[in-house]
Amino acid sequence: MRDTCRNVAVLAAMTGLALFTANAASPFSGRWDLTVVTSAGTYPSWLEIAWPEIAGEAESPAVRIVGRTGSVHLVRAAKVEGKKLTFEDGPAQWKLTIQDHRLTGKVSDGLVSGVPAPRLVHKAVGAWTNTQALFNGHDLAGWEPDNPAANHWMAENGELENLAAGANIRTTRKFGDFKLHIEYNCPPGGNSGVYLRGRYEVQVEYEPADKNDAFHSMGSIYGFIRPATAVEPRPGRWESYDVTLVGRKVTVIRDGVLIIDKIEIPGITGGALDSNESEPGPIYLQGDHTGGLKYRNITISVPQG
């Protein structure tokens, strides 16, 4: 129980960027965008490595990871020896080496390569373009499923609906900085998400109240940023997100209520399309968890000029 409580405290501290410092003596310090290549395919991952200062005593590095799916979490038995980093994540054994600011190595199910995550410090946007519709309301033009054979998305009466769990769907266009408006209708028990640049999930869920904490609740940046203000649940009713993403800074307004205000997203969330954080990406709707989700009035504006 003591270790569990400490892990929760450490993860919360890392989330808040408190009590942690970069270790200048270690080239592993910081955030890393990873790619894992396995016999079953390739998937993105992400690491953050920091050194906690607890009661003034430096401890072994704290390492948190985002895998193919799921949420950011701490790993076990992290150890740095010179240019080698090892740790355990569930049954998987990770062994990484650093050279020339790049990571290479192995995990139980594949080969790993990694580069430092970009800072993505962008200037404030002076002016935005007029809004452009991403969904025309009557067909899937401009959208593509990730698994056509399991696609259950359909367009009807101005609504984009996922009839059953199956494929995810994304825009064919890609975006860097943007302001997104999207309306959603999530039934009781529903779980979906709106991925920004295909990498950062704004959670959409009305699962049982005791299933998700604030970091995984409606409006959170999944696992990383919790809403600052609670909004009354409205399952089965239309709601809206207005999301502004500039670099890593995200602002989320839910039904007119500011719930996240210019907070930095540390890295990709589980289910991301890739870990190429410096590149534009699509708007991506999660459809592989549950059916019954509906979206409408999806519009976007981008920096002018």
C-alpha cells in the first residue's frame, strides 16, 4: 500500500511538474517521442524521465510512459547506468541506450527508437481565419476510417454517428495550430474521444461515475490534464467543446465553461496515431470503444496568413 500511495503521489507531482528536476548529468532527462516496431506492426510511445527531490534526497529517476493504448503511468525498477536505461512496464522489459541525443533499444515485443520531444513553443496567434466546416452533414467526404472493414460511422440528418464499436475516423486534412468547435452527444455508458492532431485525446465519456478519476473524465486531456471546473453531466444530450491548440498549449471550453486554460500537454496520449509531435495531424474521433456516439457542427479555423 505504501508503494502504491507513493506512486500516486509521484505521478501527480510529475503531472504538475512539481518536486521534479532535470538531471544535467544524465542525457536521459526530459521527454522522448518513441516509435516501437513489432512483428504485428508499428505504434507510438512516449517517455518522461525526471529526478524527484523528496525531503531533499535525490532518488532514482521517475519514469512515466504512454504506450500503444491506455493512460500515462509510472514504470517500475527504473535504472540509469551511464548511457543505459532499463525499466519494467507490466511484463515488458525495456532496455534503452542513448547516443547523439537519440534512443535505441528493445522492449519485449519489438525494437524502439526515440528522439527528444519538441518543445512546440509557438507565438500567440494574432488572427484566425473564418471557420471552415469539417463535416458537411450528409456524407463522409473529408473523413476516412482507420479500418474500413469495421467501419460503423454514418452521416445522416447533419449528424456523424458511430453505430457500434469498430473503426476510428479521421479527417483527411491535417492541422497545426487551430481552433476547433465540435458538438457531441454521448449516451450513458458511452466512451469516445476527440484527438487533436491525432495525438492528444480530449475525453468524451459517460461511463459509471466511479470508473474514471478527474484525469480521465469528460473534458480531460486523457491522463495528463484534468478539468479545472466540473460541469453537470448531460448523457444523451448535445454538448460542445471549443478547443484552441497552439503549440502544446491547450484551452478547452465545454458548453461555455472554461475547463482548461492554456495548459501544456506533455506528450501524446494512448491511442495516438503517431509520435511525430512537430508535424500537423488530423482531427480524429475514437470509435473503437463503444457505439452510440454522435457528433455534429464540426468546424475549424487556423492562423491567418
